[in-house]
Amino acid sequence: MIFTLPKVGTRAPTRPLQNHRSNCKADGWGQPSLPLILTCLGILLPTIAAAAIPPDQHAAIYAELHEPILVHLVNGQTIPGHSIDVSENQIQVATAKGAGEAIYTFESSEIRKYTIPGESYKNLAVEWIESGETDNALELMRLLYLQRVKILPFLPPSESHFFIYYLELILASPEPARAIAVTGVLKPQISNPAALRTLDDAVLDSYNSLQLYDAARPLAEAWVAQRDPYGASALGYYVLGADKLRSEAYDEALELALQPIVFSTPTPPDKLAHCYATAISAALALRDKAYALTLYREMQERALNWPLEDPSFAAHFNKLNEHLEKQKTPTLNQ
């Protein structure tokens, strides 16, 4: 199986950022100057509900993943390991011997490769993700991760890249905080630049979703410094812009949020709706109602929904709906 990652776009902006606000009509309801979007970007993981793995299948998977890992040594020996512990560059392998076990210690340089049982289950996990069986995929990924986590530093980088799927599943689960610990294990093992960007996105998104804003802030600042505003994701601009909004630095919040809006291509990047919410909220805080309503109109025509899950926008959301009601305009999604 080949694990592919999204490519970062390189399209030039449609117009200068500083002109976006001045191009809007005074009544706030001029025609939007951004391209019309017919559909909004789907979330990373399918949202179809899925049942738990049937008990018999779960038991079979569990049994196979708990078979010995084969450690192939440079000298030609093969040691079956029922449990493996890692300490710096040394690996301890426990092998069953009659009623007891023998423990072998090797330097990492003595090991040529590993044969890990249950390799085909990685393909099954991806199939479940693609078919929307996310509960099943999350449990299977958990079992695969626990099987391999101790030896990930000694496996090919593709093994760590694969578990970015696991991070994404955790972030979409009721317990997204678990993603933080997993990223700490995976990041030192990942060298592919695209995979590292995906992992950094997962960490930043996790911190922000958990409202760990002090931890998210420097990550968002680094994200914005290293990424283009016309890329496949607007995550960093949203997180940093919302942070400025919460600290009442409204001009900075507006400027940050507008960058991916102005530079976006006909396919809206991930988190663009959050950038619109940030920009609209900042405009309202700056008492620029006309511009806020223009941005809302633009957001509607791009089929983007207000991100109700972020409490940073709650008060501004209510204020916007008040303005919409006064103008007899359909209010935002409740």
C-alpha cells in the first residue's frame, strides 16, 4: 500500500489582499469578487456511523497481531520475539522457552529487518476508512499501533507515515486528546516533508480543538511563517487569527483571516470557513457591519457553513444573526 499525502498548491492570488476590503460595495451586499464555489470541501474522514468490529473477527485480528515478531539478524539468525523493549540503541527480545522465556539483547546495528504479523490488516484499516467504517478503522489502527509502537524508530519511515491515518481518526473521535501523545511518538520518526506537514496539522488542530491555546499559538505562528496562503489548508491562519480575535487584536485577526480567503483557488482549502468566521467576527468587532455582511454573503455563495464548534466565534455569531434579522436575511445555521 502506498500512503499518499495532499500536495500544496502554488496558484498565484486572484488579486492583492489590500484591495479585497475596498472592492466591496458600501451597502455590504455587492457581488462577491471571489470565484463562486458550488460545494464546500469535505472533512478529512468519512462521517458514516459504523458498528464495532464483530467479536469473532476482533478476536482473530487480536490473535494474529500478538503472534511473535521475527527479528532477522545480520548474522543470519532469526529470533521470534513475543515482546520487545527498546532502550536507546539496544533492543531486548523475549522468546518463549518451554515454560519460561529467554531474553536476548541486541544492538540496533545487529538487526537486518523485522517481519511483523498482520501486515494485511493495514490495507483493511484503509478500506474501512474509505468506506466510512471509522469506528472499526480506529480500533484496528489502535491494535496495529500498539503492536509496532516500541520498534517504530527502527522501522522504515513509511511505517510512521502510515499512522498519520491513526492520528486523523483519533482527532475525529470523542477523545481527540489522545492524538497529542501519538504525535510525540511519530514525529521523530518522520522525514518526508509532506508527511511532516500533515503531522504538524494534526498536532495544531488537536491543540486548538482542545482549547490549549497557549500551546497552539507558537505552532500556529510557525505554521503561518512556513506556509503559503494559497495552499491546501488554511489551518494556521485560522488558529492564529482566532487567537488574535480572542485577545481583541481585531485588525491583526482580520488581516490573517483574509489571506487564505483572497488567495484561495476555486477549490476552497481546508478551514476556509473558519477563516471567514474569523474575518467576519473581526469586522463586527471593528464596527464594520457592511464589510462583515459582505463576507457573510461571500461565505454563503461558496457553500461554507459557520463553524459552530469553535467558542471563539459565539458572541460574534449572535451579533451577526441580529444584523441579519434586522435586514430580513436568512440567519446562519443554528
